[in-house]
Amino acid sequence: MNTFTLIFITALTISVSVRIWLALRHLRYVAAHRSAVPSAFADTISLTQHHKAADYTIIKTRLSLLQIALEAALLLTFTLGGGLQWLDDTLGGILASDMARNILLIGGVMLIGAAVELPLDLYRKFVIENRFGFNTMTPKRFLVDLLMQTTLGLLLGLPLLFAVLWLMHASGALWWLYAWLVWVGFNLTLLAIYPTFIAPLFNRFEPLPGGTLKSRIEQLLHKCGFTAQGLFVMDGSKRSSHGNAYFTGFGKTKRIVLFDTLLKHLEADEVEAVLAHELGHFKRRHVVKRMAWVFAASLVFLWVLNWLMTQTWFFSGLNVTSQDTGMALVLFFLVLPVFTFLLQPLSSLYSRKHEFEADQYAAVQTRAQSLVSALTKLYRDNASTLTPDPLYAMFYNSHPDAQQRIARLQTAVHN
């Protein structure tokens, strides 16, 4: 057996085993703490609401166990099971153009992956979300969204894929650098056009009506030195009752978006505090820092791919005989998560650090107690568990757990 085959099987076994172990820990921990509301929330979240959050978390985590198994089975089918090579051979017997074959190979893998994921998405949306009262999406809306996302993916993704494959074939030893520049340019362009051209395809955005809330937000933006294209309310309620707020775009295209569901449940001072938290991400340059890390990592990964393309053992170890650019690209991005999974805690830690910093900024610019109140309502209304397993949270959670976060803000309240 090829040495790299053994390395791949070992890495896959470790990543799947750790993911399952963490999920089982999380299930046990949430269930064990279901009977009592944490003391910090005893006055604001009822036992019934705590039970709902625990049950919601448990059923989603159980579904994740099935997803882990399906992902591993699909990966093994594509690689050691010979699926990728069969697909490549089939396309090669139909198409004379290498470029067309490579594009269809990658597209076929993505399509198969989406088809395997679709039943889980449907169950998640129309069974779990329905059961807990969060889903407001109709089957028709789900289908329309799916078709629009697929169409948009083709319109944006195909030119990018063609450019990368062409560069891999035609631009010599430094193709990975040129491809990286194209990738960076594509992402920055997407970030710029998303607010005004892409997001409106899926949701309606209306200017925030005048009144106390708009005046408070405008005063906050002026105080923080933040300029935006506008304040908008998004009809998030047509898909889900979950509430949220976000900033999008950059430069002159920046805009602030509030979900209508958020405005329905929060008071004006709480909305202001939530926006101050989001402003904290902007003022602390978190978005720029994360983009820099992503771009740096993608440059390293493309360099590694450039090297692996010349290594016969990389292809043979994954039961592939074709060694062209399209096969190298799809193989690399299929197996990459297996070898980078154990880096997940570092990414999560970095994200949680940013969340604490944004909370601190909000506590200075507004009232810390308003943010405490807003977060408590969001945890309650979104059925977010107050008692995640600590190790599970360390691995996966991009936000600090509720008790840590509220405790820090309560300290700010009393200082």
C-alpha cells in the first residue's frame, strides 16, 4: 500500500474520530445541564426556554453525526473507492477538450456533494427548524433560492474556475502566484458588489424609517467616526425567525443591515448596543485581519498544491491515475480539510478574541447593560444553548459561550 494512502487513512480516521467524540461529549454535556438554568440567566431565561435551547442543540448535534459519516463516506468513494477516476474516465470518453473535462469534473464533484447534502438541508430546515418554530420558509421559496444560488454560482464560479485552470496550464512555474492574485481580486470584487447587486436578489432591503432608533444609530455612527451607504432593514422573517444584524461591503459600498426579526424583539438601546458591537469589529479592523489571514493561507495552500502536482505519490496514494491540473485541484481541496482539521481550535480562538474585543468596544460606546440585555434576548429567542461542552466550544465556537461573555460585560457594568 502506498505510504501516502496510509497517511491519508490515518488522518481521516483521526479527524472523523475526534469530530464524533466531540459531538458525543457535547450531547452528554448539554443533556446533563438541561435541568437547571445557569445562575447568571435565572432571572431572564425560564426553565422552559432553557429546555428548548438544550433540545434544539441536541437534535442539531445528532444530525451532525450523520453528516460526519456521509462526508467521510463520500470522500472515500471519490478517492480510494475510485469515484474520481471513474468520473474523469467517463468525461474523457465524451469530451475531447481537456479544459471542458476538467471543468465538468470539478462541477460534477460539487454537484454530487450538493446532492448528498440536500436531504440533510431539507431535514434541517423543514423538520428541525419547523419543530422549534424558527422556519418561515416555504418549499417554493427553498426551491427558488436553490435555483438562484446555483445559477449565481455558475455565473460567478465558472469564469473563476476557467481562469485558474488556464493559469495552471499556461503560466508556468509561478501559476500559483498568478492564480492567487486572481482569487484575491475575485473576492474583493465580490465583497464590493455583494450589498448592491447580489444580496437584493434574495432579500428586500428598505431604508430604516425615521424615528428614535434611526436618530440614535446615526449619533452612534457619528460618535464612532463610521460612514455607511445607508441603514437598511432586511426581510429576514421570510426565511427564519432568527434575528441578526451585520455590516457588509467596504469603502463607499458599506451598509448596515438589520433583520426585521431583530427589530421586533429588541428595544432601541439594545439595537444600538448590538450595532456598537458590530462597529467594534470594524474599528478594530477584524474583517481586514481575517481577510489577510485567509489570503495568506490561500497563498500557502496554492504553493503546496503546485508542489503536490509534481508528486506521483499524491495521485496514486488517492487511487487516481490521471495527473492533470483539474484532477490535482479537485483532489487537493477534497483532502485538505482532513489535514487541517486539528487547526480548527486556533481559528475559533482567534474569532472569539475578536468577539470579546467587539464587546468591549460596545461597552465603552454604549451601555454595557444594554448589550447584556440584547445578548440575553438573542440567546433566548434563537434557542442558543447556555451550556455547551467546553472542549466542543473550544474547537468549534466562533463566539464565546454565553456565560463567559455575559460575565465580562457584567464586570464592565460595575466598573
